[in-house]
Amino acid sequence: MAISGIDARLAKERRARLQAERLLALRSEELYSANRKLAEHAHALSHQVIEQREENAALKGRTTQVAAELEVATDRAAQAEQRLWDSLTAVEDGFAIFDRDCRLVAANPAFLSPFEGISDIAPGASYDAILRVAVDEGIVDIEGEEPDHWLERMLKRWERANIPQVDVRLWNGSYVRLIDKRTPQGDTVCLGVDITATIRRERQLQKARDAALAASHAKSTFLANMSHEIRTPMNGVVSMAELLGETVLDADQRLYADTIRHSGEALLVIINDILDYSKIEAGKLALHEAEFDLLEVILEIFRLLRPGLEGRDLAFKLDIDVPWPDRLVGDCGRLRQILFNLIGNAVKFTERGHVCVTVTSAAPASEPGLPLRIAVEDTGIGIAPEMQAHIFGEFNQVEENKNRNHDGTGLGLAITKRLVRMMGGDISLQSELGRGSTFVASVTLKHAGPMPPAAPAFAPEARDVVLIGPLFSERARDLLARLAHLGARIRAMPEPDADAAAQADSVVILTPDPDEAAAHVGVLRAARGRRTILHLCDDPANAAPGTRPLVLPETDAALLRLFLDDAQGTPKEPAKMPERARVRIVAAEDNKTNQLVFRTMLKSQHVDLTLVDSGSALVAAYKHDPPDIVFTDISMPGMDGLEATSLIRGYEAEVGLPRVPVIAMTAHAVSGDRERFLGSGMDDVLTKPLKKDALLARIEAFAPRAE
């Protein structure tokens, strides 16, 4: 029993010990786990401390680096600022900065130097205070202007958003230009630039210019006086040589006399050019207005230049359409000089063909001012493009000096241009080397007075008259003068022109010889069909076969009746196109008056008309909407009618369009032009001035036919 009790106690103790061991093991395990976690935490904390220390060390390094860089940047900024200020201090021009309150922030010594010794002029001083000190201390020379007014003007200038520059004179005679600019922050930067040397140079240049003008004026005055003194005895030389030529002389003596006369006349032309140019340069040339007959002036020039046509296949043509040309007011002498220079040059440089003078005016006779357009066209040598730019300059020649075949001073066109401008106009040139030139002068004249309301005048349907033959007989001149007075549009030519004859209301042969007149009838009859051809003669029995004699009646009313009967001799219905679909037409014409004529002729017709003013615009209009017919002027600025036609034909071929009829409208009447135009791709040619019948006939011929 005792042994059992001991065993039970031992077993109990063993169980207690085992339980204690298990508890100890459990506590040991928990303690170990806690120690392990504590160790891990300590390790992590240690790692964080190390990282933080490393970051702090890096941050300290960066801070040190930034501080060093900042110190370097600060030093550099200070150096740059010092350099900038040293530069501003070194420059001779003044420099200052004002804040948005217009108070001085800083200024360089050049700006402050005029205010030396004045303590008030320092940073913080206001702009108006600085101005007032400048006036009160006499620093600026206000040149007699009231001080308050000067201050007010300068302050108003300063208040503007964009401050204008101003030049200020200082007490010592120097000049400063003030240039002020606003900054985006509202400050104002001021520059004071010393322009004394510039002002002095400008004054020296002005003095030199005045001296040169005075010398030129004196020279021109001297030349004008001397030219006049020379011209007086030269007139005696020429006149006496002419009288000597009328005496009985042998061949050698006549040669000598003619040489003296021709040489004297050539010298007079040179002297007259010098005299006129000198008068213009000296400002002594004035216009003197008087009533005159424009037609008589032109015919007089034709008569004077007529001997120069001998031996050459060259003729004069005249086209005049001016209301009441015998009652114009202007400087007849200077207008004669303009015409003589232009027509004389045309004769000088033309060996064959024609010299055509065209005078037109778009203004009615009732207008006080009468703008005239005077065109002188020749078929001569033409002018090279490089010469055209300065052909109106002094001492310039059409030909190169080394190849000159014609004499002259080179002053004629320069004088002509000056005279034209004195008459309120201008002059222009169109020329093609080897084909001729056209000079166009515009001047403004006046009518002598209003015409009586009942004054006889040509009816519109009878006023287009073509004269064929010489213009120099008394009978021809009488007819010409009366037709012009009555308002006829006159075209005069030495030989028949089929186009002109076909378009004219009346055609008059001026040639007195019946056989010579009869030679013209064949050409005219083919052009005019059954319409009458008039022959100017003194007796109806002397009229050429196939013509109606024209014996000048005594009264203007009778003459008007005669031409109206002639124009209506073959009854004609008013021109009208047959009814069809509207014909779409594009026409290129750069002259506004010609555009008006074209538009008016087609106003009542069954057409849709588009007018353009250049070849390039014509091509663009064609490509945009191809028309039924194209009419084009030949001579236009930029792209001409020939080039435009070529581009249209190329576009047709490229796109596959049918060929559009292209009809030329041209004032060119040079032989071979029609063939040249047709060869370039055109289908027909209309010669200006256009006639309505001829225009409608072309439209009728080329308009699309109804299917």
C-alpha cells in the first residue's frame, strides 16, 4: 500500500513535471518568438536609421552643392549686372529707367551729365520734375516756345501708349533724340541719343542741295538767254539761204545754198530743244491759253513733214473723233510742239508703212474740260525693251550711240513729257523692236464756249466717214474742217483700206484725178457692196466711174443732209441677231472705254457677256466655263491676246474640248498682222474702231447652230 501511494505520488509529480516542462517549453517558444520579432524589428529599425543617416548625408551634400551653385550664380548675376551697368556707363548715349509711377529708378552718367550739380535729379525723382528742372535751369533750348507749353507738350507725349520720338536741342547747341519704350511690367526705358553730327550733316546736305539748285538755275537761265541770242542770227542765216536758193544759181552754188539752209535748220532744231529744256529747268516756261483749231494744227504738221516722206513708201493717216475740234482752248504752240516731236520722230524712224495720228475724246462737248487722247503710231524700227524704260529721259536716244543713223539732241521726248504733264496729262509708249511704236499722250483742254442748242451736227448713224487720198488740197482741207466741225468721226488714209471702208457710214475719195480715183473704186466696191462711194470734185462730170460726185454745198445743213442720204442710200434694217439660244461670250479688253463700247454694242442682243481686262483673266474665265465665242484684244499688259489664245488651244487639246472661235480685236493695221494673228490660232480679226454690224456679223458667223 505504501509502495502504491509512493508510486501514485511519483506519477503525479511526473505528470506535474511534464506539464511544467510543457509549459516551460511553450513559454520558451513564445519568448524565443518574441525575441526573434524584437530582433527583426531592431534590425529593421537599425536599417531605417542607417538609410535615414545616408539620406541626411546626401541631403546635406545636395544642400551644400546648391548653396555653392547659388553662390556661384549670385556672383555671376552680380558680375553680369555690373558688366551691364559698366556698359551703360561707358556708352555716350543717355540711359534711364522709370517705374510705373514715372519715378527715376536708375540712370547712367550720360543721362545725368546735363544735370551735374543738381541734387534733386536722383533715383526717386519724377519725370515731370526732371523736365521742369531742365527748363528752369536752361538745360534745354526750347527755341522761344513758352516753358509751360513745352512742358505740357512733353508730358502729353510721355502719357501716350506708344511714345513718339522727339528731338531736343540742349543749351550748348547739341541735339538729343529721346526714344522711350514701355516694358511689359509697366516701366519705361529711356534713351537719349546724340544726333548732333546727323543734324549737322543734314544741314550741310541741304546747303549743298540749295547751292546745286541755285547753280542749276543759274546755268539754265544762262542757257535760255544764250540760246535765244543764238537763235536770232540763225533765223537770218536760214532765211537768207532760202532766199538765195530762189535766185538763179548753178549746180554747185545751189548745193552750197541748200547745204547752208539744211544745216541751219538742223542747228535751229537743236537750239530750240536747248532753249525749251532750259526754260523748263529754270521754271520760266508757262502755258498761254487761246482758242485754236486742232485739225488745222495736225494738218500743218503734216505739211511741214511731208517733204521728209519723199523717196520712201511712207504715208500719213489721220483718225480724229473730237467734238468741235475747231473751238478748243489751250496752249496751241506747246500742243503743236508735242505733236511735232511725236510725229517728227515717227517720220524720222520709219522708212515704209504709215504714221497714223489718232485723236479721241470720251467727254461730250457740254463738259467744261476736254480730255484728249493723242496716239502717234508708226511702222518703223521700234524701240528695244531695255531702251523703253528711260526713253523719256534727258539726252537719251532711240538708237545706241555707236550705231546711230539719225541725229538729234535726245531732248525731244524729255521736253514732250514735261509739256504733257504741264497740261495735266501723261505720256506712255508701246513698242516692238522691228515692228513700230505707239506713243500715247493725254492732255486736257477746254472748249471755247457752249455750242448753240440748234447747231447742226452729224447723226449717229452717219458720222463715221473715211477719206481716201491726199489731204493737202484746199478742197480736201475744206471738207475735212467742215466734217470735223459738224462732229464727224474722220479717218483719213492715202490708200483704200477694205476693213475701214466696210465699216464706214460714208467713204469719200479725195484724189482729184478721175483715173486714179477709179483705181480705188475696185477695192472699195468689194468692201462696200452696193453702198455709195463719194468722189470729191469741183464738177460732177469729173467724178470717177462707179462713184457719186461730191461737190461741197454752201451750207453745213446741206452737207449733213448729203452724208445722211449717202449713209442711208442702201436701206438697212437695224442690226439684230436672229433668235436662238443665248450666245455665251467672253471678251478681253484692258481699256475701259473700249469695254464700254463693246458692252453697249451688245446690250440689246441675245448674248451673255463676260468682260475681263487681261489675257490671264481670259484664260481663267475660259477654263472656269468655256464660252461659245472668245473676243480678245491683242495688246494687253502682262499676258497679251496671242499668248492667251495659245494657252486656250493647249487647254482644249489637253482636256479634249471642241475648238472655241477666237476673234482678235486690234488697232494694229500693219501689213501682215492679220496673217500673224490667224497663224497663232485665232479664227478672225476685227479692226478697231469696232463697227456694230461687223461685230454682229462675226457673232452670227461663229455662234453655235441649233440642232
